[in-house]
Amino acid sequence: MAVLVKAAGKKPRGAVLGGPTSVVDTACPLDCPDACSLAVTVQHGKVVALDGSQRNPVTAGFICAKVRRFGERVYGPDRLLHPAVRKGRKGEGRFKRASWDEALGLIISRFERARAEHGGASILPYSYGGSNGLLTQDNLDTTLWRRLGASRLARTLCAAPTGAANQALYGKMPSVTYQDYPAAKLIVLWGINPSVSGIHIVPYVREAQKHGAALIIIDPRTTALARPADVHLAVRPGTDVAVALAIHRYLFANGHADEAFLRTHAHGADRLRERSEPWTIERAAEVAGIDATALEQLARLYAERSPALIRCGWGLERNRNGGNAAMAVLALPAVGGKFGVRGGGYSMSNSASWNITRPWIGADEPTSRVVNMTHLGRALTEYDDPPVDVLFVYNCNPAATVPDQSRVLRGLAREDLFTVVFEQVMTDTALYADVILPATTFLEGYDFAKAYGPISMQLARPVVDTVGEARPNADVFGELCARLGLRREDDPEGELDLLVQVLNGLPGTIGADLSAGHRPLPACGAAPVQFVDVFPNTADRKIDLFPAALEASAPMGLYRFQPDPATDRYPLSLISPASDRTISSTLGELPRPDVTLTMHPDEARARGLEEGDLVRIFNDLGEVHCPLTVAASIRPGTVSLPKGLWRRSTANGSTATVLAPDTLTDLGGGACFNDARVQVASLARA
């Protein structure tokens, strides 16, 4: 469990004696729903302490233990201080120092060569959520890639299936924010563990419990919030859709469906009813490996209590049934009639609530091919029309985070592949780079931290001196545009120009209010009530419970269940949930206790394994070596290895992604991390 860290006292921890200190406000733009406001204690231009500030009332002066350690990244031994060019074999991590002019010149020459030989689509930009700020991604970088004609990237590692479901059902209508959790009489946390990701939900959930709210947890593990929950359903990974459909059937069959609401505000209720009909409580419980009585208790509580709130997380989407699971879960408030009251409805990502269209990147319509980022290994080893000649990686670490890790590493090891890694620290991916460019951290530059749990936005600003020769993303992509002759007269030249352009391009008065230093600002109201303050962003403002396009595109149609891929040889489900150590893989370089595989005592006993044994977790794709933790906190048949591990974290240099197939989810083309099926054995007896 992540520690909820209260703001420290006036004396900054780690302060250097003999010099004045100051406390500077900024905000965290990392990939977390909360976007904490921060108070950074600075001495001699360096961070000496990181605490929460009161500037954001939702994050309220406390921060996660992860970000509290961010100074260790800024000044740690892995920090990249200057550009460098490879001088050894790929993966060895041997580089020689280069000037920015030399490094950019080499990159430009390879861009031009790739375009001449195979066209712009042979250049693959690869980025993800290392920063969710408005300035650090999808700005001047997008301008560069569009004008080069580079391949486009489908960012699918997370939130693609849930996003597709939310878009189809509700047009990504703004959802219930943390502030309204205490108004709920029933809270369902489905596929999310906020104690380690989005920790600022936790006080609001506990406040609701104090007021009498029932808490339901649906997770294969007994998390910190599951222990005091009224109902905990430890479902088999990939079976959430069956559980949700059983609740739908219960609502329809027992007169708890809000027929009047469905007639007025929804399409497709009859088709959903039809698809839920086969899913009795007993059948769903058997498929999910849970107690039927507990599932019926959940269905009854959901039918009878109001306001009732479902927090749909991302854990339930990481499998072959992920999109349909999200559809079924998000449809429950419509069928159950839970909208229209404060604290009722669903809570999910509010990233679309601001209606930010990024007009500053221009109207150039890209037509180049789309590469699903989950298929990076295939793109690097199989694509030939055109081949990927140049890979440009920023804001992510695919060597550690992308499924089918062995194939990804084979692709990165290609001598004919020119790889650029623009990064803050020496990641697993950077070890395979031909050119490394050092990037600033969020403490060294400007950005806009846009929360997607609460609806708020803050200006993040540089609070310390830039380390080494690091440069902001906007400066580097702007210079590449200029050197390639792709810059236009109205393009911003770098970070400060872009800052002004984005402020001017934000909807309404948001930009002016942010620049005036206001507190986090609401969009659609700080805490909108669904179907009172906000309605579906669909053409007719109605819910589409059975979208025809998704029915046609899903392998088996909507609200369908695909069976477990387990075999006799590989019977165990491997999950890789978020941990209290990393934000995705960010901060994975920092020292940590031994990484262990967690296994239920019954499974350990059946394999002759004991606490602390060094084990091999394996399937046909690869294997991971690490110590074993035996604990009843995980359901039988499922084992767990943390998300975001770096290769240095295990005994053999492989992470959970080496065991994950690169198959795609039923909707949205997402990654199926939790469809990894494995066996576990003692390494000593191998």
C-alpha cells in the first residue's frame, strides 16, 4: 500500500546547512488521475524536499511516496546529463558524449535518409504517458511527425478499451469526481486499487463509509480497501464482464431496471437485456470463481441503494474481454437508474471534460499508416511495407512496458534500426539507443497539469536549475522542425512560445485564469451531477447501450465472454498491477526491496514452494526469475508481479511483459497483459 504522506513541517528534510531555502509551488503532471499541487523546498537551485501543498483542495497537502522521492531521479546516478552516441553493441549501454549540434545533425541525416529510401512512414515515433502535461506531448512533436509523414501511433497500452466503451456509451461525459464520493450510499471500486494509484480517492471513500456507505471491491487481490469492505469479489482475471452481466440480469429480472429512464435517455436496452439473460448469478459466479451468495448480495445492494457509484478502473480492461467488461460495468448506472443525484452514476477518467482540441498543432490531416503500440515487437521485426528504419522514443520505456518483451528487445537490437531515445534517465530502452538526448523533468520546465480524476488544471513551472544539458521537449522538437525545413512562420520556437500559444488556445477563459495564478479550475462545474449538469456527448444526448459499430467490430459482438486462455501446461493467471513504487515504469530505476512474485498458499503447497524460494515464472514467450512471497491476499489460480518493473529488478533481467502476449482486447485494440498464463517452479530444481 502506498503511504499517504502528510506535508512536512517547516524544517525541510535533507536541507544543506549554511544556505537559505525557499518553498516554490508547482504541480505534478505525471500519469496519475490526481495532479497534486506541490510545495518544493529549494536550496542553492536544487530540490531538498518535496511535499504536498494546499493549492489544490482535492489533493489537500499530501502526496504519494513515489513523487516524494522524485528528487532522487533528478540528481540520481541514472540521470542523463548530455547527448550521447552509441559506441558499443546495442543493449550494452556504452556511449560517447556528443554536443547537441552533433546529435541533432545525426538524427536529421537519418530522418532524411529514411524518407528518401522508404518514405516518412519508415519513421516511428513512440511515446506514452511519462508526462500527461499539455506541453510535453502532442504539440510540437505532433507537428514534426505529421510534416515528416511519419507513422502514426495508436496509444493502446492503457485505457484504450475503457476509453472506447466510455466514448461509445456516453461520448466520454464528465463523471463523478472525488468530492462527491461522500454523498454515495454505495461505492463499487471495480478493477482499481486507489491505495497505490490515485490515492486521493481514499479519504473520500473513508468519509463515505463513516456516513454509512457500503463499499464493494472487485479485485483478484485483497487490497487495503478490500479488507474492511462490505463485499469483496476476488474474481478470476478476465471474468468481470460475466459478473457485470449477471448484475444486469438481476436488475432486469427483479423489477429494478429503471424502464422510464431507459426509454427517455437510452437506446439499445432491449439488446443489452437479451445479452445478459444467459448470465444467472450462479453461472457468473462459477465462471468468475466467486461465491454466488456474495455476488447476489452485491446485486441486491446495487439495486436498493441510492446514490450508488461505480468507479470503473483500468485493471478490468487488461484482457481479451476488457472492452466488453467496461461496457457492461459502465452501463449499470443507466439500467439501475443511478444517475441524476449527487454521488450517483459512474466515475472514470475525466480527461475529456475540458474539451481541449489542441488547435495549436494545426489542421494537417495525417494519412500515414497507424501502428498499434502494443505491436511494437511486430513492427520492429516483421514490418516491411515500409520497414521501420528509425524509432524515436520519448515519454515512455517500451523495453520494460510493452507485451512480448523478448520480441521487442530483438527488434531494438537490430543493427540497421536507428533508435533515438529522448529521456531523463538511462532506461532499459535507452541502453539500445543510437543517440540519446537528455530531457528535463517536470521540476525543470513549464507544463499544465491536467487532472483526470478531479476536474482541475494547474500551471507547473520550473522550480530548480536545469541539470546538465537537458532540454524541454518543445525546444527539441521545435529545433528539429526548423533544421528539417518544416517550420512555418506561426510555429512556436520552443517551450515559452508554446506556453503562450497553448494559453491562448484553451477554451473559454481557462488560459487567462491559469496565467493569473488561480486555483485549479472547474470545467462543467467542479463536481458535475450526471444527467443534471452534464449529459452524454452523443449526437442526441442519449446513451447508446448497444452501439452498432462496436457490435460489428468486436470478435464475438457486444456483451460477450471469451473463455480463459489457460491450459494444463500454463494454468495460472499472471497479473501485473500498479505498485507503490512506480508510476507506470517512471521511477523504476530507484533502489527498492527485492521484487517478488505473490502466490496463494494452496498454489505454493501444490508446487512444493515456500516463502523466499527463488522461482521461475514461465510460458512459451519467456521466463522471469525472482523470489516468492506466499500470501492469502491473492486468489488461488492467480499470481502477481508488479507493473512497471525495470529489467534490473529481477534475477534474470526479464519483467512481467516477457510473459504477456501481444494479443489485443475485444474493443479498442488494447493490451492483454492479464491474459498471460504461466507456470511457476523452483529455480533450484529447474
